[in-house]
Amino acid sequence: MDTAQDLYVVSLENASIMQADTVILRNISLTVHKGEFLYLIGKTGSGKSSLLRTLYADLSLTKGKGNVVGFELENIKSKQVPFLRRKIGIVFQDFQLFTDRSIAENLLFVMEATGWQDKEKMRRRVEWVLSEVGMTRFMSHYPHQLSGGEQQRIAIARAMINSPEVIFADEPTGNLDPFIANEIHDLFIKINQSGTAIVMATHNHAFLKRHPAKVLVCDNHELKSVDKEEVAKRFKE
């Protein structure tokens, strides 16, 4: 019989998201189930990035309880954070690729840092994740040789390296033009349909119509659920 923890990848209970001594979001509760797609919306500075940073243990959870892929955020030690990060994926707006390494070397670096040792398995895994994002032919290229959309595809491949249970994407299309942004959104949908949960912070409200899913809004230091009717009313074109 499944326990509750077997069914979710993220859980927060009466949690407050803090930056130093400043409360960004207060008394929030959140559950992300396995395989779920969730949008996180809100104005710039409303707490979306701070919430995601707390979920991948870049910010400490000092008030309330939190659990991400089996790790208790309120009790996590610094030496445990790398093990948490092996079970999740993170995608940033600004790609964060090493400019002095080829695409393959960027991915291999992550694999070595997370405990991979078998060179042949590593090579096959790199080829597989690059094929999943349509970037196999760019393996020997360097980031500066790629467009923004191509670099973000590499960043997504990097997030997929360790078969994460959930990917946290912080404004992953914020630097891309609308057509490329839609392609990247489609890629996240494809990954989600394969069973990986996605938590995407975004300002692109058109995504909410292209692929309806659960929506939470950061507003006035609170995290609120937005139903489909309100989404349609708020973001009608």
C-alpha cells in the first residue's frame, strides 16, 4: 500500500519562505504529486524564485515543514544537499552553462560531480539526454556557438541527467522569443508526459492556455491556488 510520501515529490506544511530575516511567503502549504505539472505565477519579486530556491535547498526552511523527494528541508544538513540535487533537476533562466567546456563536457561534469564513474554508461547517457532534447549533433559545440533556445535545451538535458523525480524550472523561457519559448514549453510537456513532475515559474501566461495544469500564484506574501475559471478570466487575450 502506498504511503502519502510515495505519491508526492514535494510537500510543504505551514512553511514560511525567508530571505535572511525577511518573510517572502508566509504559512504556505503545497503538495506536488508524482508526474504533476504545476505553474507558479506572480509579479516580479513576489517570491517565485525564493520558493523554488527553498525547494532545492539553496535557501533554508526555518519555519514549517517541507519534504522534497524524501528529504526533510527543515532538517537537511549541508552534506545532504548534493544527494537531494541528484534526485531533482533545476533549470534556470540564464542557462548557467560552463562557457569554456563543450556541451558534452558540461554534461559529463555534472555526472562526475554526482557520482557517475562508468565512462561508457556516461557516454550513452549524454547521447540519450541530448537526443531527447534534439541536440545530439551539438555535442562538441561550445555554448557561445548556440542560440539561446539551443542553450536552454542543453540546460534541460543537464537537468535530466540523473532521471529526476521533479524538475524545478525558474522562468526557463524568460530570455527567449515567443516561438522558441513555445518550443521549450513543449519540451517540458514531453518530459512531464514521461512521468517527471514539473514545477515551472513563469511570466508567460499564454502557457496556461496552451497546456492547462495546476496554477499557484504568489501574491501579497501568500501562495494561492487559481482555478481554471479564474485562469481564463485573469489571462484572457
